Amino acid sequence: MTASSPNPKPGYGTVSSSSSGSSTPRRPTSPRKKIAPVNVTNHADVESPLPSPKSNNPLLSTPQNLSQEHRIESKSLQKGLSQRHLSMLGIAGSIGTGLFLGLGGAVSMGGPLGALLGYAVIGLVVCSVQFALGEVAALMPVTGSFVRHSEVLVDPAMGFAIGWNLVYGNLLSIPSEIVAVCVLVKFWTGDALNPAAVILPFIALTGGIGMAFVRVFGEVEFVFAMLKILLVVFLIVLGLVINLGGVPGTEMIGFKYWRDPGPFVEYIAQGDLGKFLGFWAVMTGAVFSFAGVESLAMAAAETRNPREAIPRAVKRVFARIVIFYGLAVFVVGLLVPSNDERLEGSGDSVAQSPFVLAAAAAGIKGIPSLVNAIVITSAWSAANQSLLAGTRVLYGLALKGQAPKVFLRTTSWGTPYMCVLLFTAFMFLSFLSLSKNAISVFWWLVMLTAAGVLVSWSSILLNHIRLLKAMKKQGISTDRLPWHNWWTEYTSPAGLVMCIVILFTSGFSVFTTGRWDAAKFVSSYLDIPIVLVAYLSWKLLRKTSIIPLDQIPLEEAFEQAEENIMVQTQGFPPTKAKGWTRFVSWIWD
């Protein structure tokens, strides 16, 4: 299936081709208006958006509110990210410890074929999520992405609940990554190094990047993503060489482990049911390996040509992530047997990496330290992304009056510094790792929103479904969307059903005999009532309601998309890779 490329200009329609499944741009017949240049000077402080006098609900998104929010973002934030940054941001967010350390656990639980099928199914779900996000974000490129979309397309209370759930999760995610770095550094130092010597520089570097111009963040993540991709490619090639007997003194392995102990593993039950449960357990766990792909649109208001950059990034990120994960899972299934006891565990140690085990068996030294070093950069990258996503969501909540107005303050270069300062303060929770009792409480707090990725994916898909239904209700053709693929009308509902099913079955093992685990139960399910309570509380407090399809201000959103194209592209002409970069630019372009 071939996805359509983004239209050259928002407002240009797309016509689906029945033969190829692709879309071709078409000019609208109506004349275009002349657009005056817009002053995008930044201000450190901005006024909070005012409710429309025509609306009885001050939180309902109206044409006046949408226009005023757009002006505030244009004045306060600067466009420092390009499509190159967005693509690598999505790749960096999804390639981490789940790929480098966790694939062995997937093979141990589901077998080589069970693990491959589990990741393939989640890859399809990720496809539906990515393309749904791209189509909505191309129309409404706002800070906070799908959180703000929920307020316009579904219910302001839903945006409040999901937004604060993301803020809370990201506030605790950063110190958890710092704690992970402390554990990884011990691989080299043991207990000789005081964790504070790791924590303080980490906080200073992460906070400094968060406070800098957003382009600095983009370049840092670009470098981290390149390191991850190079390591993934290296490990895949190394794994194939080892498997084919290319290392002196080793024999060819081939598909030996697919025959014995076999392609599937029986999990909990016996026979075919046990094999299916093994596959299902791998699939539910694979969701968290792909977590982060939705973050590439969080800073849409700080992205150059977002209506073109976001769709292009979405397509490229999806294709590359699926390829990397698919090949990595396949190679791991060839390298180690699923009954190897060393694969069992939480996947938080380099010693459990199947690539490290295979390299050690082949007598290759230095691989553990290499993997450990890249995993440390992965943890830092994850902290940076949590900081970007969390601060932009908090800024978006403040813009809608759902968070204190103080979080609207920005620096002269467009960074929401009050949001960054709040997140930096929470980084000091990582010092709880110095106390065994305190760190136990800390990890319980982190686990409260472990299922948040499925909640976020579900909201992205629901936003897209509501957008298409509202367009049909209001008689607006999908040709007017800046970017659209005909098949997303079917993949979004299917993806939403899958996300909900996985959300409610992700912790199924705790309900089987002798497998109760309080920590797994909390991480699998407690986020559901937290989001529901936040949603109902705001709904009752502010008396919000689900927005009727015919009252969603789509016409205003389309007009803004069409009339602001000159502003979006002003001063940011498209660029092509030159020189040696042409040989590697396929990764992001």
C-alpha cells in the first residue's frame, strides 16, 4: 500500500486513485486571497485566550478562540524544527531499550515466530496511529498535538484528562530515565561511583537543552537518532554474520532454533492456546517498545512548514521503524534459542541483550560496552523527548485555560521557560534512588501511567475518526485536507478497536492461577480510572459536553490552513541534501 505524499500547499485537495491507492494534488477552483505578512515577533508574556462572547461554554473551541490561540502561538513560539528533525525525533523516540535489551524477553515468551508476528501486528497498529495523527496535525498544527485536537474534535474534558495524564507521566518519566542511567553506568564502575555524580550533570544537561532554542533540541535528537540507527544496522549485520558462520571458529546456525525448541513458546497454557497466549503477551509488550512515535507532532507550532513536514515525517518514521524492528526481531530469533534462561528477566541489563549473548558465544569482545554506551544515550534521548512533549502539552493546557496562566510565559527565543523549570524541579526526584525505601515509592508512582501510551494512541485515532465524521456531516470533502489517504477511513476504527482490546488485556497474566503481581496490575490498568476520573471531574466542574459533529469549527480550521500557507512557508524554502549527506539522507527524507 502506497501512501500519498503531502500536498505542495495546504488547501490543495487530493484525489484518490483506484489503481494505485495514491493521491494526486488538485488545485481548488476558488481564487486565493492575498495575504499580508504576519509579524512573528516573540514576547515573553502573553495574555490568556478569552472566551468567545457567543458561546455559553468558555471552553468550547470557537472560530474566535482558534484564531486567538493561533496568534498567541505565532507570537510566543519560534519555528526551529524541520522535517529532518521530526523524522529523527520519531525514530529516536521509538528505538531504545526495548530494541537493544528487550527483544530477548519477547523471543523467550513467544518464540521466534511468535515474537515476529507480535511485533508485526503492533507495527500495523502504529501505522494506523501515525497516519491518523499526520492527517489531523497537518490540518491543525498546534502545540500539544493530539491533546489540543481532542478539545476541538471530541470534548474539552477529554483534552484536559489526556493532557494532564501526559504531563504527570512525563514529569516522572525524566527522573526514571536518570535512575536508569545510574544503573547502566554501574556496568563499568560497579558501586565505586556515587550516583549523585551522574544525576547532577544529567539534570544540568537535560535542563539546559530544554531551555535552549528548540532547534538545539532538534539537533541533539538528530545525533542521538543517528547513533541508534547505526548501532541497529551494525547489530543486525553482525547477527547475520554470526548466524551464517562468518566468524572464524563458529558454525552456521541458520534456522536451527526455529526447529528446536520451535517457532512458538507455550505461555501459561498448553497446546495451541498456550502458543496464542505467548504471541499475545509479546504483542502487548511490544506496544511500549514503539512508545514515542506519537511525539513527533508535539511541537507542531515550532515546526517549519508543518503541513508538509509532518506528513512526510510520519511516512518515513513508520517505514523505517517497522523495518528496523522487523529485521531485529527476525535476527534475534535466529541467534538465540527461546529456552535460554539468560533471556528471562526485566530486560534492564546489558547482559540480557540477545546481541550481547550471541557476540559472547562467537568470542567477540567489546559489544557489551558498545551496547551499554548507546543505551545510555537512548535514556538521555528519552528524557529529552519527555521534556519536550511534557512542556508543550502543559503550554497547550495553559493556552486553553486548563493550567495556570504562568506556564504561558516564554523566553525571547520562544521556549516556555516556566514549563521547563517545573520539569527540571521534578528531575531531582531521581535522588530518591539513594534510598531503597524512597525509590520503591517512586517506581510505584511511575507505574501509575505506564499504560498511558495506549490511552494516547486511542485518543489520536478517535480524533481522526471524529474529524472524518464531522467533515461528512458538514458536507466538506476530504479533498480539502492538506494530506489524506483513502484507506485511513478504515484503519483508524480498526486501530482504535485493537488499542482498546490491548489496553484491557495487557495484564491478563495476573488473573491466571498463581501469577498475581500487584506491580504488573497497577502498571497495566490503574491509568484507566485515573484518566476517567480526570475526565469526569473537569466535565462536571465546567459542564462540558461532547461537541456535536455539526458544531465542530472545521470550516474555520480549513480557512486558516489555506490562508496561512504563505506565512507557514515564508522564509523557509525547501532544501535538499547536498554532498555526502545525500548518501544517508534516505533515513529521514
